Amino acid sequence: MSEQKLYGSSLIKAKQILDYMITTEEAPELKEISANTGIGKPTALKLLNTMVSLGLMRKMGDEKKYYLGTDFIAYAEKASSDFNLLQYAKPALTKLRDATDETINLGVEGNNSVVLLAKMESKNRSIKLKSQVGGKMNLYSSSMGKAMLATWTSEQLQHYIHETEFRHVGPNTITSPDDLLKEVDKTKQRGFSVDNEENEPEVFCLGFSLCKNGKLVGAFSITAPKYRMTEKNREKYLVLAKQTQQEIEKAL
């Protein structure tokens, strides 16, 4: 991990709570927040009360549950408007979603993770995925992540491997540095990456990098239930995705 010394333990713990909040499907109570962040209840309560006062968190009436504050809507809109990749990529990715009828994800690299910038879900056959906009995925286990890694230099890859703790998150997660390097090499040769139940069970993804002037700016993926990602469909999706990749990179 980064050797930079971080300042402000309360701020770091508050971010831990916010990071946990975006992963929950239902609003959690204090005990759940404490248990899932490792922050003691007294400290977590003080932080939550402060964030409620600041508008970063909210409670509904007498409920014990906590929700993200509506202030984040303005922050999110500002962040999106400042990040031009979404502006340039969304029309092409929406077209790709409509052509494949599968879920399309757009991500950027941040602190050795994939940060999900946008998700265009299948209109008719949406699948339930763990990933949420603003959430993070591993570079080594996701198709977007491996597509990004394929653009890195050997020095960057070695540094990433040295800093990364490889964990199983899906049935076929690659946890060996040597195997990851082989997979990255395959991705470079074929021009796209594959996530075959590596990040989530029963989910298959195809990943594609997005570059501007030879430099990585992001990646996108086609995500589907494994049973729908037949060889015939993969061949069709690859053609469409390559066209989408060229269209976005031309617009950047």
C-alpha cells in the first residue's frame, strides 16, 4: 500500500463508514456499521452524529437506521461534470447496451482499484451485481481491471503486485502473481480481457481499455450471466465492443 502518511484519524474513519454505506442494500444501524468497519460503537456514533449535523448522513425520524445525506447528490453531479470521460463515453456505451441487451460498466483506475463510474443496466434482462456506481473492484479480479493492467509497464505491474494482497472474491479468482502476469499478457495479445467468475459467481465479463494519446483513461466491460455469454454471443459482442472502443477513443 502507499507509504504516504495520512493525516486525520477521524477523517479516515469517517471515510471507512462512507465506503461501507455505498455497499449496503438496506440502511444499516449503528451496530452493523461498527461491526463491518471495525470502528468501536462509541467512536462510530460520534462520527455519525457529526456527519448527520454536516448533512453527509441522515436519519429518518426515530429510526435507528442511517442513510447517506442528500448533500452527496450535488457532490456526485459536480464530480461527474468535471470528469469528461463519462460525457464522451456514455452515448456510445448506451448504444452498446442496447445492441447487446447486457449490462455495460465504465470504470477508472484509482489507488490500485477500479472505481465504477457508470453502470448502464440491461433494460430487459438485468442481473443483480454487487458493484455500485462509486464502488470499487480489484484490478486483478475484474475484466476492467485486467484491461487496465494490460496498458501498464512491467515496472508498474511489479509495483502493483508487490503492494497487493490477492484474495479470492469469486470461484475462479486469480491469486497467483505469476498467473496474473500470464493473464495480462494474454489480454495484451488479444486486445480484451476476460472475467470468468473471477469477481462474482455465475458472472462473465469482457473488458476493454480506453486510452487517449497512448495513456490509460479508463475501461468498460460487457457483463452478463455466464450462461448467456455463449461463444456465439461473445464473438458478436467483441465486434460491437471494438467499434465502441474506437468510437470513444476518437471522441476523447
